[in-house]
Amino acid sequence: MLLSVFCRPIRRSLLPPLSIHKRFIRPNSIPTRQPIFPTNTVDLKLRCTEFDQYGKVKTTAGDIRKSEFCQQHSLMPRDLRTIDTRSLNQKPSILVRSEAILINMAHMRALLKSDMVVLFDTFGSTDSYNKSVFVHDLQERLRSQNDQLPFEFKALEAILISVTSSMQSELEALEGPVNRLLSDLEGLVDIEEGVNQERLRDLLQLSKKLSKFEHDVSSIRDAIDELLEYDDDLAAMYLTAKKSGHPRDASDHEEVELLLEAYLKQTEEITNETSRLISNMKSTEDVVQLTLDISRNALMWFDIRLTMVTLSASVISVYGALFGMNFKNYFEDDPFAFGLVSGIALVSGAGAFLVTLRKLKTLARIRS
């Protein structure tokens, strides 16, 4: 009875918190955290500069949404991947669409129409000098009335001139240091002179730059060559004729074909010159590698001969170690013992040297 009396107040004191918990905390009243998805508005916009048919700037570094840009110029969203301004290592391409031509070459990202040129600002690009020269040349070509080419071909030629001029300038900037380095390394034939590590480091860096430059030029050449293989795309590049209601047939594209072939030849010449420099560098690398191999072999032969002499000296020292022990050998009082033991030690050392030398010559004859 006493236990039940003392337990009742305890049981009653535990009930109110449970009832309060059930009464005031409801499942629907528990706040839930909504997931937050970050959105990057920069990826949804393009920064571009527009030129009208007279070469005047309509918009300078203006931001436009990609969806609006596609709608204005009758493009698909996947077409903008070819001119992705946030990537500097895209494959060069010339994409022909119904109302526009998309160009991605070297430092150029552009859209050409029958009465408009749109230049895209490439994210992270530092080639501002070539772009400023291109803008000046583009405006002069678009304002000129002497040229009989359509508007889109004037802009296309300005882009090709800028790209080829930039590649030629870069080739000339690489050709001078490469020729000087090769002329310095060609005289390193003597083993005693050795090869400077700084020259080898410069050779490696220039080799990487030339390989990258050859890849870029070859990609541009392949893009032009690929476009020349499709007659439909060449005919569709006549945007002015198409806008006026006179589209070209698939076989009527002589003007643009000659234009592209002229700059295809220039890119091939730059590619061949780059390949020649790379071939000369590889030949020089082979000569340097041969020099280093000869030096390495000389060091190896010296180490082997030194090891043979050490082995002979070790054989001779064995006799001294044996007779230098504090044991009686009864040779101390013999007047001929020192000469006899010394002679035997020298003959043993010379024999070990001759045996190892003969074995070394046999191995060298087998390998050669």
C-alpha cells in the first residue's frame, strides 16, 4: 500500500509532459528545409559585340541570354556549343546554318549573317592585339564598296586573314628561338664538353610549344578542308543571295570555294613549316640522346674497370690479412718467405684481373 501511494504522484507527474508533447508538436507543424539549387546566370548569357552592314558598332560587349540569341538568329541551343566562350581548347569549326554561319577558329568566335557580324568575347582570352587589328580590318572591308563579294564573305575573309596572320606571327616567334637552340646543340658532339641542362630544358619547352602549335594549325586546316568537301554547305553560305530570294544551287559555289582554298593553302604551308621544325628538333634530340648514351657508356666502362682493379687489390689483400694474424706460421724466420708470398699475391691479383677482363671482352663481343 505504501508503495502504491508513493508511486501515484510520480505517475501523475510523468503524464502531463507526454500529453503536452502530443498536443503541441504535430507532424504537420515540423518545418522542412527545402533544397536550394544554385544557379549560375553567367552560363546562360553571351557577351558579344555587333556590327551592322556598314561596319558600325551596334552593341559593345552586350550581354544577351542564350535562349533569346537562338531565337533571334534561328539557331538551336546545341549550335552554341561550337562557340562556347568559356572554353579555350575547343576544336575549330565552321558551322553553316539557314540564316547564319558560326565560326570558331583560334582567337575568333563569330556569327556571320547577310547584314550583321557578331563577335563573341572569349572568357579568359588574352589575345587583345589581334582582335583590335581584326576589328579595324573588318570595319574597313565592310565599308568598302569596291569589293564585289557579298557581305558575309567580306567578314569571312577578314576572319581568315586574322587567323592566318596570327598563326604566321606565332610561327615566326617560335622559329627564331628554335633555330638558335638547334644551332647551339648541333655542336655538342664531343663527350668531354657535355650538354647544358638549361639547353635541354629549353629544347623540351620549345618541343611542347611546337607540338601544340602544330595541333592547332592542323585543326584549323582540317576544319576548312572538311567544309570544302560538302557542296550543300558551300552553297548555303551565300546568305545574301538566299535572303534576296535567289538561293544558290549545290554546284554553284565557285567564289567561296576559291576563297577557302586560298587560305587552306596558307594553313598547309604553315603546317608544313611547323612539321619541318619539329623534324629538325627530333633529329637534334636524337643526336643529343646519342651523345648522352656514349657518355653514359664511357662512365659505365670506367666503373667496370675500376671494379676490376678493386677486385684484384682485394685478392692481393687477402694474403696480407692471412699472414697478418697473430698466429705462428713459421715463415717469420724464412728469408725467402716474404718474396714468395708477395709474388704469389701479385700473380693471384693479376690472374683475377685477366680473367675478369677476358670475360668482359667476351660479353662485349656477344652484345655487339
